[in-house]
Amino acid sequence: MSETQEQWYNRQAIERLAQHIPFECDVASKAEQIEMLRGLVIRHGRSIDPEHFGFEARSELVRLGLWSRIGPDVSQA
């Protein structure tokens, strides 16, 4: 499955934010970034192939409980 340009941009935003969050020292900034990440995943996660994510981003999304929102929703099949 090939990504559209919009899917690529959305995945890049999610992946880079997820990779950055563990290194954020300021608690307020970290909370704000987690909320931004949550919003991106809720809006765009279902249209992104989970296989495109790297290990670090996947690990952080799992830690935050957002990984289940990436990729097609198989529970409704």
C-alpha cells in the first residue's frame, strides 16, 4: 500500500513528535506535546499503515496508549 503525500506528512508529524516527547524536560511542554500527538493520532491515525512507523515512535505510542488508533480499525470488521 502506497502512502499519499498527505498521509506521509501526517505520519512524519506523528512520528517526530512521538520521538521527541521522551526527551522533553519541561513538564508543561511535554503535556502540551502529548495532547498535540493525541489529536494528530485521533484525526489521522486510521489512515496510516502501522508498518511505516519506526521502533521509537511505535514504543512511545504504545506507552501513551495511542498505538491501537494507528491503522485500520479491525474490531469493526
